[in-house]
Amino acid sequence: MLSIPRYVKRLIVLTVDGCLCVLAVWLAFYLRTGEFAAISGPLWQAALVSMLIALPIFVLLGLYRAVFRYSGGLALITVTKATLSYGLIYATLFTAIGLSGVPRTVGLIQPLLLLLLVGGSRAAARFWLGGLYRRYAGVSGNSKVLIYGAGEAGRQLAAAMQGGHRMRVVGFLDDDHQLHGQVLNGLQVYNPSDLHELVHTQQVSDVLLAVPSISRQRRNEILQRMLQAKVSVRTLPSMTELAQGRVTVSDLRELDIDDLLGREHVVPDPALFQKNIRAKVVLVTGAGGSIGSELCRQILRHGPRVLLLLEQSEFALYQIHQELQALELATEVQLIPLIASVQNPQRMQSVLQTWSPHTIYHAAAYKHVPMVEHNLAEGVRNNVFGTLVTARYAREAGCEDFVLISTDKAVRPTNVMGASKRLAEMVLQALADAPQEESNHADAQQRQRTRYSMVRFGNVLGSSGSVVPKFRQQIRDGGPITLTHAEMTRYFMTIPEAAQLVIQAGAMATGGDVFVLDMGEPVRIRDLALRMIELSGLSLKKTPDSEGDIEIVVTGLRPGEKLYEELLIGDNPQPTMHPRIMKAHEEYLAWSALKPALDALDQAMRDSDPLRARQQLQKLVTGFTPVSDLVDWVYLAQPSGQQ
């Protein structure tokens, strides 16, 4: 029936309503006379007049524009208004004026009967076509869910799910003791402490969190309570993420591990946000990456005059450019997508001198530890010399602020990626103190000196290479979850929070600053994996032969990987005006000493000698202690690398 063309459905409903008009007249005669009369003579005249009055009114008031299986209270109100309008006319004709052979009371009884019949037909259509019968029939194919939160968001979510066929809401959970045992929209409100019992008695498989306004700490407490219930947990976005309007099923998302971090987001400082962005030309390198793309989104919201998107991956650049263009704010900002590698001096010089950006956020980097370890020369050339190229031409172009996106792996690094990022920091620290004459551009001496700064932080959730999407996919595939070490710990932060703090830190720079973001407490990766398993409604399989759903397998540390990450090389970081941003004091080489060392490193790579290049990195970067042998693929493939 749902596949029938729309105009055919309207004709069917119109015919049904005409029949209901006749039925209402016939029943009205029966109620008045106590006898079932034949539909002829005066009775037929009354029925014909009823159809001639009712059907045009129903058409004019839009009764046939509604989709019955989604109709609700508003549709019934429309039916009531239409029937009352009809009743006034019909009662005037048959009660006030009168018609021979038709009792005057029929003019009052028939409109009331018609209201019941038409309203009942709409309710029946919604019940059947909308699938509401499934709730009461207990269709076994539907998963049964509870909604945590009987507030406005929870009630809207329950209403949005009424016509669904995959999940069936069987009740609410709420912390308000006054609501326990009450019924809201036909659904009972339960005490959250009864969840374990409800899982068994109601066969509940999922809990949907509809408490978008609570604190992250409170959400963490709720999740802890659910861990033992063996249910899958999904959540609505936070109130800051939730769009205005009705809550829909599409707003539900899988539970991100950031819901377990217990961190409260600090409201960004508008002044810091706008200082380096508002009405300025801003360049983001690595604009298609996880951090770079989020920086672009945040920057666009604060009104730059021009936003330059620089990326070497054509596909990644296309994606972020299309996404930003679709935003309403993009109409007020000139968006320019640029394909370029930061390693290409000619291209970078051309771009920077053409647009002379006021602010540069340098997010372009190779950051996957084992990948850089296996491709040492490209990792170093991109992370170190790409930064050097961009930073020097930024100075020539008169750039005011240059912000490097760094990493906690730069602290006492055990891998080439971390060492290359620390050396990139040292390059900026040295350039910050280098005389302006280092610039090859004559006019640069007359311009404002570039403020170089770097922002160091740990892992961001959902970034390329993050363990969270990897673990989620492994859980979907039925396991196992793979860990490189049972005691591995990492710092975590959400991508939006990291991007916000990077922008605010860059606005506080004075030159050569090393900013460190407060990452909270480190998270044990095995604990993270275990919680993701439990909050998916599954259980840990401790051994291949034991009971359980998902096994955790330890595969061993990868090349260059270490168990713990740090954020500071020295001690006593200094606070800043922002509670989540600290300022570190790190030792570095002056430009006069660093430049010849960089030339030696560059020559080692030109000679295709990754062993000498790594040795040079060890000389330059304090604390760089490789934890694995040289595993560069080219080196290993050569006869000398196999000895």
C-alpha cells in the first residue's frame, strides 16, 4: 500500500471519507429512531448533502495533504477543525432549517459521529501504516532500547523513533525520583538502578543517552553504572553540538571514547580567537589532515578575509574545500585551495609572496611513527626541512605569526618522527632569535618580525592513526582487538578542543614560544579497549577457549614506539592566561650553530645514507634514543643494509 502513487492514495481516502459520511447519517438515523432504515429517500438526501458539504471542506483545510503514517496530534486537530466547520453548516440545514423526513436531531448527532469516524480512520492508518502495532505486538526483529533521560531531548527522541523498525523504545531511565513509576507518552520511567534487571526482563539491548546538557564528569558516572549491564550505549551530541530544533534518530552516534575522559571543555576566549584571524589572510598547511581540517573549520567561523588551504593530497584538499564551501560562512570568506608540498621551495615562495598571509598554522607533517621509521629520509625532509622552507619564506613574505603543530613524541624521542618534530621546533626557536638579515627579501627588514611559536600536545581522538576508530572497527568485525603492549599509555584530546587551543596559544606568542596543552591524565590503552568492548554491550574474551565476545591480543611494540609519552623536556612549565595552556622553556641551538648541522643532515639524505642521517639526528636532538634498529626500507633493501 505504501508504494501506491500519491494521487491514488488521496482518491482512496476521499472515497473512504465519502462512505463515512453516509455511514454517519445511517447511524444517526438509527440512534434517533432505534431502527435500521434503508438508505433511500430522506436518508439518502441527508447522506448526499453530507458528502457535498464535508468533502470540499476537508480538501480546503488540507486533510488530504497529510502523510497518515506520520500524522500525530496536529493532524487530529485539523480533523476536528474541519469537522466542526462542517457540523455548523450541516446542523444549520437539518436542525435550524429542517428537511422533510429527516429528524432535526440528526443534524447534531451526525457531525459528532463523523468526527469520531474520520478521526478514528486517521488513527487507525497511523497505527497500521506507521508500524505502531509492532510496539504492542512485540515484533521479535526489533531491538529493545531504553532512553536515559526523560527530559525534552529524551521525549523528542522517543517520538522520533515511534515509526522506526529497527529499535523499539520500551521505557525511560531518569535520576529524578519523582518520575519513577510515572508514564510519559505511553512509556514508563524507571530507576537507573533497575537497569540490570530490565536487561533480563525486557530483553533490553541498547541504552540511548539523551542528556545532552550534563557535564562530562556526570556522563562518565552514568557510563560507569552501565558497564556491568552488558548493553550497547549510544549518545546524543552535547548541547553545544546539538542543532536547534527537533531531536531525530540521526542525531544518535556511537559512543566516543572522549565521553570517558572526564574533561570539561573550557569556553574559548573570543579575544584570543580573533586576534590572528579576524579580517586577516590565514594559511593552513596540511589543510586536509585531521588537525588541519579542524583548524580550517574553526578559523572560518571567526571571519578571516582570505583562507588559504594548502595540501599535497589532491583528494584531501578537494574534500575539505567542498565541506567549507557548503557552510554559510564561506560566502563571506575567500577560500583558496592550493596543491603544494611544503618541501618545494619554489612553490612555497610563490604562494607566500602572492598572498602574504598574516598568520600561518603549519600542520603539514608525516606523523605515523612506524611509517616514518620505515621511510626516514622523506619523514625528516617533510617534517624538518618542510618546516624550514615554510618558515623562512613566511618571514620573507612578512608573516606576523607562524604556529607549528607539534607533538608530545618530540619529548625525549625514541623514534625518527618524534626527533624530526623536535628538530622542527628547534628550527623555529633558532629562527625566532636569528637576525632579520637571514631573510633574502630586502623589504623584509622594514616589516614586522615574524613571531614563531609551536604548540605541543598528545593524541587526538579520531585523527588518522588514532586507535579509537581502529578499535571500533575491530569490535564490529568480531575481534580481536590488537594492542602493541599491555602497559601502553597515551594522552588524549578531542580534535575540536586541540584546534581551539592551538589557535588561542598562537595568539599569546611573543616569539620562540613552546606551548604545551594540558592533556589531563594519561589513559592506559588496554583500559580504553576494555571500556569500548563493554560499552558496545559485549564482554572480554580472556583466552581463545574461554567464554566472551572480543579478545584482546598483544602484538608487540612497533619500530620506534615507546610505552609512555611526555609533554615536557624540562621542568616547571609556566602558566599562561589560559588554564589549559602552559609555556615550556626548552634548550635549543642558535641559528649559527644549527644551520651547518642541518646542512650535514641534508647532505646525508642527498647521499641516500639513512644511517648517517639518523646519527646526525641523535647529535642534534637531545635525548633522542632510538629503541629499534634502522628499518628504513631502502636501507634494508641494499646489500649494506643486510649486513
